[in-house]
Amino acid sequence: MMRRRTFTTLLGGAAVAWPISARAQLPERKRRIGVLIPFAETDAFAQSVLAAFRIGLEGLGWLDGRSIQLDYRWAAGDVDRMRAFAKELVALRPDLVLALTTPVAEAVLQESRTIPILFVQVSDPLGSGFVTSLSRPGGNATGFVNMEPTMAGKWVALLKDVAPSVTSIVLLFNPTTAPYAEQFLDPFKAAVASLGAQAEAARLDQSSQLESVAADQGAELRRGLVIMPDAFTWVHREQIISLAARRRLPAIYPLREFAEIGGLLSYGNDRLDQYPRAAIYANRILKGEKPGELPVQAPVKFEMAINLKTAKALGLQVPDKLLAIADEVIE
């Protein structure tokens, strides 16, 4: 009887212990990250920055298909698709949504104020209502600022350095995909006025309007363009660059990729630099930190590219001082 009781007790203890041991060895729940991209899936740059984000996550122990699942949606510059995909991703109840650019972040935030949202390439998260403070966002979103309004003054000064004959400068943007552009207008106008030139704003909502804007520019080389960073100008970058070349309009662009395919000059932040940093924030959020307690990060790395072939075609002489500080000179 003593032996039987002892055996029964041990057996019961083992029955209790085994599930506890088994539970300790179970893998953690796979986390889900929705990724909403405003560009086409064939966009090489978009693929490169997302690869940088994935590599950053892998370095922190998050492996796609194992510990995390990444759900991609590609809007190809269509604002309606951004909104539809935002609704679709939120319905999946992800642990985090990575939102590229301002209109995407806006679309996702309209669908959820509870799911953590990490934005990148956003110009004015405070003015857009995404956060209540840059140092302490306070809601369900945080992320990385792409450009600041004071950049407008830098663009104007650089354009005037390269094309001193310019007497009128136009800021080109799509108010739907770049609602933050209005914040750039005052520093843009102030910078243009300080150089004795005339400032104009060209608000476009479709690519077919580009031709009419260029047609209004008047005499060649006396008018210049400043291209705002937004999904519209990125998707139509080849058309804008071709138009500037045909109309002989000196233009400055916000991103290096514009200069690499024929744009005269570019100055802006290194967007690729933001994505490994975004992976660090994603890791912290997945581990339980609240987005509202993570400060919005400013750009830390800027780059300038000059296309000498385009400058020569326009009959422009790029100053040596700019060539000396350029990160990339395309010949």
C-alpha cells in the first residue's frame, strides 16, 4: 500500500510537471507587421529600403516567416489604393504597421488609433496631426521625419548657385500626396525673395498637368523648379526630369535618385539610413514599448548629387565649391 501510494503521488506530480515543462519550451507567438508602400512593387529603391528594414530586424532576432510575418501592400502612387490597403491591413490586426510617407501614414491612422504605427519618410508629423509632440508623440504612432520646412531655403540657394540667371522659382507639388507642402511655402518664399527672385507655387493633382505648368514657365533658364518630396513627384520622376530637360528648366530635386536618372541637382536626407533605425524602433515596440513614448527622430544624414551631363546640356557651369562638397558627381 505504501509503495502504491508513493507511485501514485509521483505519477500525479509528473502529470502536473510535464505540461509546465512543455509550455516553457513552446516558441513565442509569431508577430505580424503590416507594410504599406505608396510605390509600385517594381520600384527598385522601395525594394532596397525594405531589404534594409528586414536586415535590421534579422540582426535583432526577428526572422521573416519564422518569428515575424511581413504583409506587404503596394499602392503605386494611388491615394485611393493607399486608403483601401490601410483598411485591409488594419483588418488583419497586426502587431505593428510600417507606413512609408505622409499620405500612407495618414491613411493608416484614419483606420486605427490603437494599433502601433511606425512611419518613415514623413515631413510634418506634428502639423499633420500624427503626433502631439515630437519628443513625446502621445498616441499610437511615432517614426522618422524625412524633411523639414527649412529645407526649402537650402533648395532655393543651391538652385541659384547652379543657375544664377534664374529670376523666378516655382515650388512644384501635389497637395493630395504632400499636404505638408504648405509648411514649406513660407521659408521657400522668404528664400526666393532674399535672392531678388519671384516665388510661385504649382499645385498639381495629376501628371497631365505637368506639361501646362512647364508651358507657363516662359523663357528658358530664367525660371527654375524646386521639386517637393512626395509620392506623386517620385512616381512621376522620369516625366518631370524629361520635361525639365525639354523646356530647359534648371531644377533641384529632394532625393539623389532624381539626379542619377538625369536631374540637374539634388539635396536631401539619406532615406536608406532611416530603415535600419526604423527596425530598432520596431523591435522596441514588438517588445512592449509604446509608440507614444518613443520620440520622433529627425534626419541625421544628408547628401547632395550633381549631374554634370545635365548641367552641360543646359549650358550651366557648376561652381567648384559645390563640386567639392557634393557626395556624388555624375559625369
